[in-house]
Amino acid sequence: MAAIPILKTKALGKSFEVGSGTTNGINDVHIEINEGEFTIIMGNSGSGKSTLLYLLSGLDQPSTGEIYLNNTPIHKLDEKAITLFRRNHVGFVFQEHNLISELSLKENILIVGYLTKQDRKVVQTRTALLMKELEIATLADRLPSQVSGGERQRCAIARALINTPKILMADEPTGSLNSASSKKVLSCFKKVHQEGQTILMVTHNPQSACYGNRVLFIKDGKVVDTLVFNSQHSLVQRHEVLLEWLSALGW
Amino acid sequence: MKSILLLNSKYVNKRKWGLILVGLSLVLTSVLLSLALGMLTIIGQPFDRAFNTQKASEILLLFDGRSDDQDQLTHWFSQQDEVLGVSEPRPFIMVDAPLIHREREIDLSAQVTEYPGRGVVQDEIRILKGTAAEHPNFGEIWLPMHFEQSFGLQLGDTLGLNIKGELRKHKISAFVVDPHYVSAVFNPTRAWVAPGALSFLAPISELNTTMIGVRLKDRRKLDMFWRHFNASFDYAGKSLQYPLFKRAFTSFYSLLSAVLLIFSGMGLFISLLFVKHTLSSHISSDHKRIGVLKALGFTPGNMMLLYLLQIGVLALIALLSGLVISKFVIRQMVNRIVEPMGIPNFSYDLSGPLVLSFGITLLMIFTVSFFSIKRATHIPPVAAIRNSFQKNKGPVKSTSKAFTTLGLPLSMLLGGRLLSSKKKDMWRTGIHMAGIVFVVVFCVNISNSFDKIHTDRTSWGFDNADIVVNRNKEVILSLTHRQLMEMLGAYKKEIRRVTPYNYTNLFILSDMNRAVKEIQGKVYSDTISKTGLGNIIGKHPVTPNEISLCVGTADEFGKHPGDTIAVFIEGQKKAFRITGIYQDVGSFGQGFRLHEKALLELNPLFEPRFYGLEIYQSVDRNAFRSRLEHQFGERIQTELSVEERGSITAMVMNIRIAVLTISVFFVFVLVLIIYNNQHIYIQQHKISFVKLKSLGFTSKNLKMVLLWKTLFNLGLGMAVGIPFSLWLGPKIMNVLTADIGLVRFPFLPHLLGTALAIFVLFVFGGIATWSAASALRKIDFRMMCNT
């Protein structure tokens, strides 16, 4: 059975004004992400990986090109429409957890669920379930400042998943975590991916990238190569393959 | 220093809108405070100026020549060291019936007095409008200036004096400054006619009343001198004295200034909180920057100077602008006051109150700023650089029950949650709002209380009468008390109650049995409790030996219910037991109440002469009054109750306008505070809003969140401010109005008005939030990448 692309771009570009001129952040990007895939975007600092992720999620507007998310041309949507679209179709996990510091962990998840037209009881049940799955149920009433970085990030994942998005996007989700916390967070990603969640993750950490099943390498705003992991390989084996591939690309 | 100035200019530029709002609030506070202090300082000056310029007498003796000898009186006063001069006797007649102007009645009694003109060296009358003349000619009349302003009379108009049933028409040839009767509140007022004119207006046999003026060298010794007079002289007439004239003139403005002073105190408090909040917010958002600056070598003193300069320069500009505005407003008000007094180029010294207002406000701003900024000097540089925001010192557990138990809209839940997450901020802003709610609700209810003077008149000490009938005994076929009562009894469908009473005077005696003060009071024929009148303490007099005193008189003589007071009344000495203390704004707190039995024991011929008619609401008051006048003709005179008089109505209207203006001013302050708070909140929580946007909140969603946050905060302010206003408001008014005889202000909360005020505050609070929240549109997701 042919894979169904859930996210597709055509000649995607993003330029920024610098002084009197412009510079290209993203240039002529053509990618397709299939449903159920765990795709990783890698690249050096300033290569444009985060910019690409923001464009794909609809958080930022492209300068040129097209983006189809779940067959919707999101590049054509106005601010309100894209916000409503994102609300229902995209989950986003930031490098800094970006939890609302004034709200408890549970509230941080609930508010996103309440934004949609779902029954509140259903949202509450799902919140409890996600918190349990991500092992933060006992911290439900704590403020973000009162839990560890890994716990915050797991809460951010739960928040991103509360509306059962078509795609979960993550921008360096382990970037600010220690290795133990990173492992736990990545395990969470693996777990939800195994349940069928499509994931698109930006990282510069090869170890984190091994959790995915496809890696896109981006350089100077362009996708220059793609690596598909062997699904039978262990994390260690993937790591070796990845490092080899990266060094060939000048990493 | 240069680097501080450079940084300062950058900071000011960055926060110009927030600082402008703080500045506006300081301008408004400065205007209120300097206006109140300025008015309180100078309000008595125009009166004293006119009094001194026109050589007005501190004491006016009004007496019947058959009881008191004018030569003896003049001689006695002339011999006293304290006396500067005694005026020549001026005959007068009292015209109790309303004055007639173009077929309308002016409800003022007039003391029609002859003005001698030539050779007047005391109690001069100055012509403001009209042809200069030494005195009015025959057929002419001179009136105080307030007739033109309050009743629209013009030069050349005809004024009818109803004397003994005959209408004596006089042409108004001048409007004058009569320093004793410069206030429209004074009733009876005074009108001047030609020398010798009275003999054409009334029979010679009735021209017995005369006035003598006594001018003192030092008016501060008036009380002592008056006691000396009463101790030395057996005087049966009436007297009017300087303090009464002055109080009649200044009472309204003093009351207004005192109210302004209270509100300016509130305004100052709110502005100081505003300054503190703004500075604290700046310091919080500059937390990291302060650390960096300190690491670069800025000393705590430099940091203090940096922030103090921002607020100090702003405060100086704002306060000076406020002083300029208030100086202009005071000038307008004073012009309005001195215009009817004919004081050209009235100069006054405002420097004292303005400097005081400026000094107090500036000192308080600097003190509050100093303690707010001090926090910045204690910020450890390393910690500040590593943690750009101060650590949350919140509780270990944060409850989130509302989120799971209440089925409220998300924006409402989140608004409430954001508000409650910073309890200190919530309470600080809540107190700001409570202060404003306090003032607005206070203003609305005070305005209503003044408005209800017409329906709640007994609480003010006025009789419960819509129309007062004066039985005219001096006409042929005059009515007896019994006849009039029988005839009024025929109007059962119109009249709910008739309260017969009369006025009488008594002298309060000292321990040495010397008369120390003459006061006028009312003697009621009916049981007083039935009239609806009340007491502050105790009960009404019932037996012949009982009396109740008005609060000013009781205070002056240190009397309480249960005490005994010795008086000289109806030519006899008598001791009364005081049964109660009441208040009466109509008599400035002076007077007494007796039951008829007390008078009948001393004077069996005593009869009531006045009849307060309480009429049914459905009856047209003016039509019924005309009906009575038509039926009884010259045998009665009628007038509207005291509180319906034009001067009282105008005063009430002025007070209502003033307090409502103040409430509008405070609504404006509320808008400033909310706008600024929201602006600062958005700046400080920019990242939170970006996060919410990234989670799917639209700008409108976020605006709604902020709106609910404000409304909850305003609700909190109302929960504190409204009960506080309803509790403290009457107490404040009791203090402010005690001087005019109202120690218990008849405070009547107005439910609808208060509800409307609440609604207006919510609407304006909402508008301020909504417009401040427009800044949310500018929030960009890229801000998140930069953190």
C-alpha cells in the first residue's frame, strides 16, 4: 500500500530582511512527510532547520512556495484560519518547554484541549491518561517552576498531543535537558510514534535523531540529503550509520 | 552621569506611553489637591474683602423700638473700647410674603430697609449695575446681585412687594453688593428703598423695627464682646453676626473643597500605587539588564539614580502642569464668586497652597519611588544574568479545581487563573480599583442623597411640608388658628397632614443668669413625633418642661439629653430638661424645638402661625398652592418648603455636578490605570502570550483572556470598594457637613445609580483593556526563538 503524504511542500522559501537587503533562510525546499513517519531534520546551526519547522507548522508564513498539511494549503490561510487549523491538526513541542508559568501542569494541557469543541470531560480524561502515560500524573497540580526540565518537557509533549494532532512537531525537544531526562523524553516520542503518531522533529543531536526512521539533512536552507534507517537496527547501530552519513555531509 | 542620562533617555523613550499615563494620573491628582487646598485657603477672602471695603458691621441688631431704645443701644456701643463704629439706625419692615416678578413668585422674604445714602460711613452699599446714586429714589428698589443671577431679574423690571395685602410695585434701579446678604442662601434677604419710603409702604404705627450695625476693631473678639453686651444690657431684639454671614457665603464652597480634599487624598494614594506598580514592573522586566549594568560597574547609587530620574522628571513636569491647570480653574471659580461681589481685580495669594500641594505630592512620590527602586539596588548581578526573570516564589501546589469543575468559557477560566497566579499583583491592582470604585460609588450616592433632599427632608431637619401656610394676623377679618385648621380640614383629599407651629426666640442663660446667646426655635402644636421629624439622640419634647436642641447649639453649650438648660423666654426665666438632640441644615445647626404646652404655660395667648402642609403625591403642588391663595386671599401667605427654594435647589445642583464631575475624573483615572497595567502585563508576559498563540489561541481569544482578567480584578475591587464606600461614605460626610448642622448626613444609597456606576466602570475597564490588548497583534512567534 502506498504511503499517504500528510505534509508536502513545493519550492518553499523564506527570506529575511537584513539591513537594506534580504537573505534566504529557506530556499526551494521540496519535502513530503508520510503518515505514521518519525522524521528528523538535522543540520548545522543557522542552517534553517528551525525556520523550516516553523514554516511547516504554520507558525511562520513562507515568502515563496506552497505547504500542504493534511491536503490543506496552509500557506494561503490568514492568521486566524491558520491558528484554528493548527489548533486541530498540529501539536508542537518547543526546545524550551514553553509552558505557561502561571498555570499548573494539568492546566497547561487542559487549556489546549478546551480550545477545541471537544467535550470537557473527554479532555479531562485524555489529559489524565496522557499524564499517566508520560509519568507526570503525580505532578498535575505543580507549577512548571516546581518540576524538573524533563518533567516540563513531558508535560509539553502531553499538551501537544491533547488534541490528537495529525502531526506532532518538535523543535530540539531535548536541547536543554541532561542525558537522563533526554532519554525519558525521547522514549515518550518513541512510544507515541509506535501508537501511530506522525512526528517531525528538529535536532542537532545524533543520539536523538536515532529515534526517528528518516533523517533530512538541511544545509544553507536546502534539504541536501535524506537517510532512511533500517527498521531492524538497534539505536546503537543507527547511531553508527548516522554518524557516518553525517560526516560524509561535512557535519 | 552621562551614561546614566543616556540610558535614561533610552528607557524613557522605550516606555514613553506607560510613563505618559503615569504622568497624566499625577497631573490629575495635582489638580485635585491644589484645587482643594487653594479653594479652602482663599474662599473666605472675597467675603472679608467686601466686608472690610464696605465697612460692614460685625453685628446687626434688629429690634422693635418699642422694646429696645435705639439711643440707649447706640450710646452703649459707642462707649465700648472694642467698637470701631456704630451705624445710624435704619428703619426696615419685613415682607414675609413672596416677592412678585412678572406674575411669578420669588420665594424669598425681604427685609426692606431704608438706605440713607449721603454721609454713610458704615455698612456701605455698592452699586454693581445701575445708575450711580446716593440712594434709591421713591418707587425704586435696590437688590442684592444674586437676584439677577438666581432669578433672572433685570434692571428696569418691576418687583412687587406684598405688604399688608397690597402689592407695592418698585422699579429695580440697581443691583448692589450688600456684604451681609451677598449669599443667595440667606433668607430673608435684604432690599433697599429710598430714605423715608417706608412710611408710604406701611402705617406709621407699624414702623417700629430698626437696624443698627456695630463694627468692631477686632472681629476675633466678637464672642467675648457679645457676652459682655448680654451681661450688661437687657436687649430683647434679634442679632445677626459676622460668622453667620460668612458661613452662609462659604458653606457651599467649603463643603465642596473638603469633598475635593478627601478625593484628592484618594487620588494621591491611587497615583502613588500607580507609580510604585509601574516602577516595580520596570524593575522586574529589567531584571537581567540590571544585573548586566551592575556587572559593568554601575553602583547601587547609579541604579537608584537611573530609575529615580525617570519618575522624578516626570513627576516634576506633571505636578507643575497640574498647578498651572488648577491655578487657571481657581481663577475661573474665584471670578465667578467675586463677580456678584463687585470686587474688581481681586487678587489673592495662591503660593502657599500650591507650594504645599506640590511639596506634599513630590515628597510622597519620591519616597514611594525610593522604596520601590531600592529593590533594584539589591539584585545580585550573577543571579540576574543567569535567570532573566525573578524566581517564582509561589506555593508548592497550585490548585486547578476551577479548570475541571466549572464549565465556564476557556477565556474566562484562563483570565481568572492568570489573575490568581500572581496574588500580590491581583491585590495591588484590586486596591487601585477599589479606591476608584470607592470614590465613584461615593459620588453617585452622595449625589443621590442631595437629590433626595426633597423627599427625605426630615432627615435634613426640614419640616415634612410641601407647602407652608403663614396665617396673616394683620389683616381685617384675619383667621384664627381654629378657623384655619377647620378650613384646611376640608381638603382631606389633598392634604395628608397639617403641622401647625410657630417661631419663637429665647436667650440661653449663663450660670450667672446672664443671657449669653439668643437663638430662634420652633414651637409645635402637634405631637412632634407625628410630624416625621427625628432626633440624633433622645426623643422629642412632650411636656411643658422639655426641650430638644439643635446639634450646633447643644455642642456650643456642652449639653446632652438629660441635662438642664436655663433660658429666658417670653419674658421669664425657665429651666428646661433636654430630651433630645436633632440636626437642621436650614438653621446651620442652631435652634431648639418645643411643644406648644411649654409656651402656653408662659404665654396663654400663644398660637401657631405657620402650617406645614404635607400633601398627597398625586396632587399638583403649585396648582393646590394657587387654589389655597385664591380661597384665602390675603388672610394667608403661602410658600414652598425650604428645600424647594431656588437657592437651595441651585446649591444642591452644584454639589451634584461637582461630585459627578469628580466621579468622571476617577473613571478616567481607572481607564489610565487599567490601560497601563495591561500594557505592562503584556510586555512582561510577552512570551506567555506567544506560547498561547503557538498553542492555537487567536489574538481575539487572548484579548478575551485579558478582558476577563480585568473584569475579575475589577470585580475584586468592587467587592472591597463598594461596601467600604457604603460604610465610610456617610462617616466622611458626617464630618464634612457637621459645620452646617448635619452631624448625621442623610446618606441614601441609590441602587440603580450604583448599579449603573458599576456597569460604567466595567465598560470603561473593558474598553481600556481591549485597546491595550491590541498590542497582542504585534506579538511574533520569533520572540520565542530568541529566548
